[in-house]
Amino acid sequence: MTEPDRSSLADKIDQLFHVVRRPDREQYSHEEVARACREATGESFSTTYLWQLRTGRRDNPTKRHLEALAQFFGVPPAYFFDDEQSVKIADELALLGALRDAGVRDVALRAITLSPDGLDTISDMIDAIARREAARSGVKRED
């Protein structure tokens, strides 16, 4: 089991902006998100306030504001409140982000029809290639 990620609120919000995209695959603007949160809560939620939360300049939003952000980005509110859930959701978001890449998505879709042994072989090949590329770049890889 992975150790819970105790990343900051700003990191969590920033990750949502990077991974959850508009239908045209562009990042949502602070104004788009702030407007949706204002509409959801009926409370003040400015673009500047959202920017401050995202950059860590403010770090104590109301529960309603976090729930509105969760609703907008399509994640459960636990993403902000529960470190264990946050890790699981962040892993799912990372996978979704990777699947946005056409090459990764193509490999994943082609692998669907493989047997468990075939998937193990592909996994071993990916690990070997990643180790070789890490060695070339001088990056030490943790397995």
C-alpha cells in the first residue's frame, strides 16, 4: 500500500487544473472555475481567491468552497479531506492524464485483447525500456 500523500491543498488544486481539462483539452481558466464555484455555492468566490488557493497564498477555504471545486472537477470531496483517498484519486487522475496522450492510449487499447501472460510480457518490456532510458539519462529508477 502506498504511503498517504500529504501534499498541500495548493498542490491538489493545481493537479486538478493540469489533469482535468475542457473538452478542447485546454486547461480551465481561473475565471471559468471561480464562476462555476460561485454559482454552485451562491457565495463569493473570486478569480483572485482561486489563484491564491492554487498557489498556496491562502490555505484555509471553507468546506463549501472545496466541495464546489470537487464538484467542478468531478472528484469526490474526500480528495481534499482524506489523505488516503487523496492518494487513490491522484493515482486515477495521473492515469487519466496519461491516457490523454494518444500514444499511451493506443498502446493501452491494443493491450486490451492480450492474455494475462501477454500483458506480463508487455509490462516486463516496458520496465526494461524504462530502465534503459533512465540509465541513458543518468536518472536512478526506483522499482
